Amino acid sequence: MLSPDLALSLARYNAWQNRQMKDALEALPEAELRAERGAFFGSIFATVNHLLWGDRIWMSRFANSPAPEGGIPQSTEMTPTLSVWSAERFRVDSRLILWAEELGALDLKGDLRWYSGATGREQVKPLGLCVAHMFNHQTHHRGQVHAMVTAAGGTGWTSDLAFMPEEGPWL
């Protein structure tokens, strides 16, 4: 299903996208980041916090790293400022790349079992599918953020794979 090489490519792509997203967010006034925009999580800042929370919750399941506090409702308040978010985003993306660099084919086999606060019960899914979902979740919410940033008058970023640097920098 998902190979270690693809997981590493997706981790690098994720970091590259997040770096560009961070630059776009830093160019916006604080009021624009926090304005209610009718998106699922409301504002740009709430959405990027949820995205960071999602990466941390999945990595806690994949790599036994610390899980973020709270559930999905609290995810939008994970960090208080853009500078704190930026530093944590960099740390999480770095950890994700390091984790992906160490993956072997067998590391993506079998099932992942976890308790889901969202469903209120234990979940069991193929591990490779869960890893693929983490990357899909990132893309989904970054797309929402991109739309909100451009609607706020900001500049979007390049997401086309053809423009991704071959050798980095990804972070």
C-alpha cells in the first residue's frame, strides 16, 4: 500500500508546504489570521492549530511521541501565537522527516490500534492506511488555509510537486 520511500517523500513535501504556508501567514496581519471565515474550524489560525494537533496525534500513535493535550474541540487552541505555532510546526515537521527516514517496509505493515476520542471507541485500521491518511489530512487542511489566505488578500504558495526542490530545503 504505502512504501517507506513514499512516506519519506510525503514527509518532505509536507515540510516544504508548511514552510511556505508559514511565510504566507507571517505576511498577514494578526486580525486576518484570527478572523472568522466560515471554514470548518473558523479562522486561519484555528485551522493551522488543528493541523498541527492532527500531526502530533498521529505521530503519537506511529512513533510513541507525546500526544497533544485535548481532543479535536481543543485542537484549534493548541498554540497561542503565530511564533509559538511556527516553532512547534518546525519541530513536528523535523520529527516527521526523521521518523520517515527510519521506516522500513515492515514498519508499515499490520494494524494500528488506538482509542479514538472522536468516536468514543477503539479503532483498528491498517497502519499504512493510517499513515496515508495523516498526509491526506495535512493536504486537506492546507488547502482550506490556502483558500482563506488568498481570500484575506494574502499570497498563496506553490503546491505543485514540479516546483519542490529535489534536495531540499524542505524545512
